[in-house]
Amino acid sequence: MSSSLAQSAIAKLKEAGLGDVLHVPGEQAYQAKETSLIPFSQRLGPWAIVQPRNTEEVSKAVKALVSTEGLQFAVRSGGHMWVDNSNNIKEGVTIDLTLMTKRTYDPETKLVSLEPGSRWKDVYRELVDQGLLVVGGRESEVGVGGFLIGGGLSFFNSSKGWSCDTIVNFEVVLADGSIVQANKTTNPDLFLALKGGSANFGIVTRFDMESMESKNIWCGTAAYPKSATGQLVDAYVDFTNNLSHTPDDYVFLYAFRGAKEEDYAISLNFSNMNGVANPEPLRGLLEIPNPISKPEDFKVKTLYTKLTDYVVPSANYIISTNWEAITVQVDASVTNKAFAEFDILIEKLRKAIPDNDFIARIVVQPILKSWADISASKGGNVLGIENLPGDCLNILVGVEVPSLELREQVGRPAVKALLNTVKSFAKSINKDADWLYLNYCTDGQEPFATYGAENVKKLKAAAAKYDPNRVFQERVPGGFKISKAQ
């Protein structure tokens, strides 16, 4: 502990009345918070962790930390982002929002209000019991806060737009500790900036979201041998090219190679958000022969049940290299190239990592230009997909390895090599797309630079207006900074 700075910050937090939610090394509560972090590389050992219980306590914490000259701090809601230092800090204090899990529904406005510390599984479980749903995350353990301010890919993008498009109001603690609302009439520039602008302006302590009636969904996963890759890719490209006309259907294509496994299957994860079994637009995918697991085994479930039934496989590793992604135009040859390069990545890892002790995965999913029209009808966002050359695919790759050395020397270079090769190939046939989804980015990528010059201008203006002392640019070092975008 850098004694003077740490002691000063801790003293100010106690003076602010936060002593009962303040945890320091050596305490059981501190250790529990640190060991709960996945990826394990985020277990950085901050000087202290403060866990505010409400917006007022977030304000007190921000005032105390900002007034400690020279102190840096981190902010964490779900802690799912894989970027180093994005939700924890080694030499500083972490504001942990996981006690802020209140979820309320207003029947008059039909708005659901969420605090940032909830996990999506908890949100859906509570809402389904009330016959409600919101446009949220697709993994049960992902937190509300970071997901929403990063844009939010959901099962409903083709019908409802990005998750951030369904937010009608943000409650935000600014760097000076003031509490403000941001919506289409109050602080509208901040409202727009928070829809994809991430943690560059303040700490969002409440999201007021549009709700909809909860429906059961038809869903399941069909796995196929690697030899079916070409057929699957062709059918998936056809499906994606028509997806804007069938917005209730959602499919992503992926392969997962588990630890110490010799081979892997390639799979399709299907959903129809109206509960329609075997819908006609999916027939080309459903009729691919010789699946390892059969589509007729699919079920009709609530979204909560779907999320809790499907948990992203992982291993109890110390370090993870998840995730990194690129965007390309919808094209079968580019997608086939990605899966061919995935085979090469696995062979590289086999040779470099003892006992085949690694996990590798690739996920392909749609990013449609038509989603920008839905966003525009709701006031817009800053993601910039209106600038895409056409409908696109997001190609997401990750590996998990047993040590930091293997991550830096083998895992991360292998992932980057795969994506660089695919991107170069896409460029060579004019099928590239210069856009990045922030929530899937990793160190060294600059998502804001791909949002378009006009959106970057709006984001920088909002940051300068609402954080004139650059607290969230310089004293909160984690995450992606709009100040770095060119």
C-alpha cells in the first residue's frame, strides 16, 4: 500500500460515512470480493473496495476519492469486461456497485428501473414472475451496468434495436458528485452519449427501460461435426441476409474446443422470440443433415430459463484471453476463412501449451445496418452502425490459458493473428467493415474511433461538458477512453 495516498483516501471515505461499506486487505469481505472476480487477471488487490448501497453513497464515494489528489480509482458493476484494469485497480480504490441491485416496475409508465449491480439472470427471473421483459443481456452472469452503456447486443436487436435504445432515462453521478438525470429533454447530449459511450462521463446508478410483455421463446442448440462447416456457413449467411425481414428469429454460429479435448463441434444456437417452433426462416439451417444433437430436442422456455440453462463454458484458470472481435460484411468466404484460421489457432496452442490445457472458441453473429433505423426512431445512439457498408457479421475469438506468460506469449498473439488474417482477407475482397463492438474489444483496440467522426465529436463534447476536469479520462484509467479516439 502506497501508505499516504491510500490512508488519505480511506480516511476520506470514512469521513463521508462509508466506513461500514469500506473493505481493506485482510478483511474477509475484501477477500470475498477479490476472489469472485472472473477473469482472474482482474484480481489486482486494490488499496480498498467501497460498496455503496444507493446513489447518494455513490456520490459520497466519488466526492471523497476525487478530493484525494493524485488518487486513481476503478468502477465495477458485474465485472464481466475482460480488458485489463477495466473493473479493478492495483494502486487505487475500487467502487464496487454489486450491492445496488434494486429492480422496480412502474405500471403507469410501464418502465422498469434497474440499478447497475444486478446480473441479467436476476433481472429476468424477477421480471418473468411479473409477466415482463426488457431488452437485456444474453449471458446470465453479465452485469447490467457495463453491458448497457456499451450498447448491448441482445436477442431482440432486429425488432427492438440495441439494448441502450430502450433506455429512456439514466441517473448519473458526475465527477463532482452531483446527481443528474439524462433523457431526451433533460441533459439530452449526455443521454445520447451514454447510449454506447461507456464510462466516460460519470457513474450510472439507475437505468429506466422500456418493458414488454414476457413471452416464452423456442430455443436450442444443434451441434454438427467439423466436416459440416461449409454447409453451416452457407446456410447461416443466407439466414443473415434475410434476418431484417424475420426479426423474431435469432441464431449465432460458434465452435468451442474444451480443455484437453482432441476436437470440437460446430454449433448453431437458435431462438424464436415468439415461441414459434421450427419457423420457416430457419428451415435452411434446421434441415442440415447429420447433427450430433438434434433440433427436435429444442424446447419452449422463458428467457430466464434459457439463460440459466446455457452457461458459457469456462475453466478454473488464472488468466483468460477473452475476448477480441472484428466486424466484416456478410460473406461465406470470409466466414469460412475464419473457421479455417480457428483450426490453425488450435494447432498453434497444441504445440505451445503442455497437456493441451487450453480453451478456444469462435462465435459469429449478425450486426445489421437496419438496426440503425430502429435506433434513429428512438432518438439515436452513438454506436455508428449507420455508417456500415451493409449487413455485417461480428467474429469473436477467445482463448483461456493457465498462466499470464502463456497468455502474453501464446494466447493473445494467436488470437490477434487469426483476426488480422481474416480482416486482411476480407479487405482483399472488399468485404471488410471498419466497426468494433465495445463490449467485445480488448486492450489495443479503439472502438470509439470506429463510431464515425460525428459521433466522436458528440462524445468528446459531452465528456468535456460533464467531466471538465477529466476525472473519467485520467483518474479512472480502466476501459475505453473517448479522449484517445481520433
